[in-house]
Amino acid sequence: MNAETANACRMVNVYLYTRYERFWHWLQSGLILILLLTGFETHGRYELLGFKRAHDIHNTAGLFWLAAFLFFVFWVFTTGEWRQYVPTTRKLLAVVRYYLFGIFRGEPHPVPKRKEAKHNPLQRLVYLGLAAFLLPIQMASGFLYWSYNSWPAWGLGWMSLRAVAAVHLAGAFAILSFLVVHLYMITTGHSLTAHTRAMICGWEEIEEREAVEDWEIKTRRTAA
């Protein structure tokens, strides 16, 4: 092993995730699982809790998820953590190549985590897409579905319940697909449990390299 490789493989323990970030991660994970299980049951995919109980739990969890998400958005913007989600295509192809090939060859990650930049370019695009598009659409369609009887009073009588239900169901399958990929990705750290441990205690071992690359600083300053 040459000196460059040895330096790339040297690991340091860094406090990456705050208590609130970890709390939000596990809260949202639990709510999404509950919503998926009860939602698919109300669509007749299987019978586990019974339609009425599944329906009531789904509605309650959905409203709670909406409130928690709004607070998360408030937290992101008041703490400046929104900068972690600023999209960039710099090194995006290198990250994609790493997950397709490099990870199986023991290559170092092209964009390792840092406190100032927790997400690589691929993660930024995916998480921004989730937070800015998929989750709001899912919550909005769910809220419309739940408030169907109020549509005429709100001037929404022209809307189609079938279309809203189709959008909501498609969103559920999209979130389920993300969950499956996410569960796989959390096993791709330097150990199977490294990323899970980080989301429990906040600390994660990362490759010791320069603090933040120039392109990341420029991206953040431009967005600031």
C-alpha cells in the first residue's frame, strides 16, 4: 500500500449528526413505515389490523408527519442546514461510478463526509428531490384525500378523487422504492453498521482528508 492510499484509508471519529437530526430521522422512518403498512392495507393489499383501525392510524400518522415535516423545514432554514442540500453536479459521475464499481474494488469514496458537507452530490440531488417534491406531493395528496368531504366548500369540487388517490398511491410506491435502496446504502460504509451507528449516537468514522474541497465551498457561498 502506497502512502497516498494509506492516508486515504486513515479513519477519524467525527460528530456528524445532532440530536435533532437523529430524532427526526428515526421519527420520520417510523412514521413512513406505519403509513406504508396501513396505507397499503386500506387499499386492500392485505389484512393485518382491519380496515377501520388501519384507516384511523393512517390518518393520524399522516397528520403528525405533516406537522413534523413543517417543523423540520423551519429547523433547516433557521439553522442554515439548508446548505447541506444545495444541489451540484460536480463529481456526480465520480460518485455514481464509485457506487457502481469502485465500492466493490475497495476504492476510497470520491467525496467523503465532513461536518460541513454531510451529503455527496448524489445524496444532495436525491434528498432535495424527496424534501422539495416527493414528500410535499405525498402529503398534499394525502391531505386532500383525507379532506374529500370539504372539497366543495373549498372550491375544489372539480377535482377527481380517483386522480388524487392514484397520485397518492404512486407516491407511496416511490417512497417504498427509496426505502429499499436506502436500506441497502446504509450497509455501504466501512462496516455494515457504521452508518446506522452514526444515526444512533451521532458519531461516525470517516476518511481523514482535507476539511472541505474548494468546489464545495464555492457552491455553498454562491447559495448563501
